Amino acid sequence: MDKRKLEEALFKVLMVLSTLIVMGSLTVVMVIVLMRGLPALNLAMLTQLPRDLDRQGGVLNAIVGSLLIGLGATAAAMILSVPIVFYLQKDYAGRSRLASVVRLALDILWGIPSIVYGAFGLIIMLYLGMHGSLLGGIIAISLVELPIMVRAMDEVMRLVPKGLKDASYALGATRLETTTRVIWRQVLPGIVTGILLAFGRGIGDAAGVLLTTGYTDKLPTSLMDPVGSLPLAIFNLLLSPFPEVQQRAYASGAILLAMVLLVSIIARVLARRFERHVVR
């Protein structure tokens, strides 16, 4: 057999194998969590606060807390990300050394474990005299999401055809008009996907909120109140010596898994809807 055909066949086998491993891992995780959690999963888990040492009620406090942390952190990260992304493009920073340094810094930040962001947030909170709170969790998770969001948006922005920009400039559009009216519509599917995936990472992160949010069985009424979250609820429930409480931990894991899957599906649907404006 020709060497090139042999290499092609080998890499095809490796690609199929990698896909099967990924899909198999996801399937195994979902099956185990659902098998152990479904007996304890009911409407009360979604609508009630925990009581009786977590043996009764639900995890409404953790669901609401995770959503508040995720939404707040994603909004904060998005406000910071969009200007950075536009500045890194050739039309503004060009191929300057600063743009390269910023991209390198973002790659490094992406690889930092989220527990480090939690420790950093804790130091800032202690310096400001704050205690574990919703605001502390939002700050820590926004730092986790920021490099993910910026790098995802940056890669999408760099895929915009140069001819499209040149056509806009040739028609008399300014650099700002080209950015906001032409480029923005082209990259909107990728930006929406990046934002929603960062949100999915935010609601599922445990290490970043471990040191910054505290934990409570109540719903927060302000940014300075401690707040529960699903990852920490799962951790606390699994530490219980009661088997029925441990089963509720797997039910909470199933809820978190469903939330992350739902966010991923919404990202796909929105990306496809916005793709009709994209020039190939």
C-alpha cells in the first residue's frame, strides 16, 4: 500500500477512536450520574430549600446561587472582553508587540487553575474587609471566564475575510463603522457561542467559588450575602454519612449536568440562527 494512503488510513482510525473516547466518556458520566441521582430527583429538589440536615427539601439555594454567579460573572467578563478583542485586531493594534504580549498573557491566564483565582479573590476580599459573598464569587468567576471569552472571540474575529473589510472601507465606511456594522455581524455567532460556553464554565466551577462565596441554605438578598452553588452543594452532600443525602448529591449533579447541556444546546441554536448573516 502507498505510504500516503497508509498514513491517511491511520489518522482516520485515530480520529474515529478519539471521537468514540470523547463520546463514550460523556455517556459514562451521564449514565452513572443519572442512575444514582434519578431516585432522589423530584420537583422538590428544584423548588425547595434544604432542611433537616439536607435530608429533606431541595437545592433551590444552590441553583439560584449558581445562576446568579454565572450571569454576573459572564456580564462582567463580557464588558471587559469586547473592547479587548476589538483592540487586538489588525485595524487597531495591528501586529504590534503589545497585541502579541496580550494574547500570550491570556493564554497563560487560561491555563491557571481556577483555585488560584479563588485564592486571589480571597486575598482581595480580606484586604477590603469583605467576607464570603455573591460579589466575591462573581469577581473570581469573571476572572476565570475572561481569558476563555477573549481568546474565543479573538479567534473568530481573525477569521473575518479581509476582502469584506476592504469593501467596507472602499464604500467610505470609517474604521468604527466597519467594526460595529460589518465585522460585528460576521462574528456574532462565534461571540454568542463563546459567551454561553464561558457561562457554562462559570456555573459549573467549584474551585473558584470555594474560597469566595461562603455557603448558605438561604437565598441571597444582596451582593454582600453568602450564597450557595451547585458544585459546593454536591461536595457538601457527598461528605454526609447518610446514604440518602449522598444520593441527593448525585441528583444535584444531574441538575448541574442538565444546565450545562442546555447552555451548550442554546449556544448551538443561536449560532446557527445568526450564521445567515455570515459571509463565507
